[in-house]
Amino acid sequence: MEMDDFTVTNIDFVVARNQNKDWKIEHLANKDFYILAFAIDGKAFYHIDGKKFEIERGDILFFQKGQVHSATTAEHEPWSYYSIAFDLDCDGRLPLRTKAAAFYRYEKLLQRLYYEWTAKNKGYKTMCRSLMMELICMLEREQNRSRTGMIEDIKNYMIENYDKNLTIEQLAKMAGVSKSHFHMLFKESTGMSAIQYHNKIKMNMARDLLQSGGCNVTQTAQSVGFDDIYYFSRLFKKIIGVNPSSFIHSSDIPLA
């Protein structure tokens, strides 16, 4: 969810559920509000959009408006949790499930939110909306840090597999996001597409192989995953700035 400027416009309820081995919900949905649930302890088993999720301490669930979900608690480890129904002035797109990086910070904030909502002292609605906005900001910042780490992992994978021809489909699947979303995140991080970045890695590796004197142009092209020597040569010149054959005799070409 990218929400640099947003407002929590309304809160419908804030509840704290204690452990109850008989707890369950069936085909529940709230068409008017988003729902956020934070697991304090124990375990629960959710069925959402045809998928099964095991929820435990520190997990955060975020339901879109009208999203149907069913669940039961673990009989010997019944879960306890906070649940908030709220609305925003923009489209909220937090991930369905995420793990709180700082459990006690979230627990303390939600505890304060619950106390404010339950006591209903003067100004409680404003305070509760403010606390909910702080919680969402925390989640968004954690997601941004997570996305940054994911892109770094993909970049390292490209370096380790410089000799392979990777596809956007493969990389997006590794990242666990759609192709379009992966393209957006990667370009935001590097300023280029994933394929352009991987080709840059390949050409830098080819440059070093040629400079070392251990490979001719054909061998170098094959070493970095190109069977078409003419395409390799054109791409090399585009990225490095000279033909690969001339680079064999030069040591003054800067790294791309």
C-alpha cells in the first residue's frame, strides 16, 4: 500500500478477544469497513480466497471491504487478538498477512487504542483515528523495508546467475509479486528494468573476461549466456561503449 497522505476517517469497533477454544467464524465479511487483526498469542487457522493460513503471535491480517473469511482457533492453543474495523479516504492495500517486526511496539499501540476506544473520554475518536494512522504508517514503512530487501536479494541472484537468461516471470515469482508490480519495484530501486540490469551484469562480466585474456569474443559471449555472437557484440557496444573485439586490446575502458 502506497499511502503517503491518507486519513483514517472512521472507526466502527475496536475489540480485544481473549483465548476461547470454541472460537470460530464462518463466511464473515464487512462490506463497509476494512478489518485489521493482530495476533497476541496462540494460533488460528484462516480460509481466505481459497487459501489456508496458520496465524500465530505477531501476525497481522488485513481484510479488504467485503472480503469473505472463515476461521477456527487451535484447540490446545486458542488465539487472542485485537481487531479493528476502520475506513480510509483512499484505497487501502496492505498485504493480506504480514508479520510485525516489533511485536511489543504494535502491542503497546493497540493496547492504547483499545483503552481509548473503551473509555470514550473526550476526544477519543480523534485519538483513536490518530493511533490507527500511526499503526498503518508503521506497517507501510515495514513493507517498504521488506521490498528493498527483496530487490537486493534478486540483484544478488542475478549476479550469481550471470550466465543464465532469466525472465521477468521467474524473477517476479521468486519475489512473490505480480510481473507488473515487480517491474515497478525494481525500476524504482535501480532506475532500469530487471532485464537491462541483468544485461549490464553480463556485459561487465564479459568485459572482465576479455580483459583477462583468457577468452576470445565467442567464448566470452557463451560464458555469459549468449549463443548469438552478433547480438552479444551489439549489446556489449551499447552498454560498454566499444566493440568487444577492440576491448581485448584496451585496459582503459570504464566499468558500465
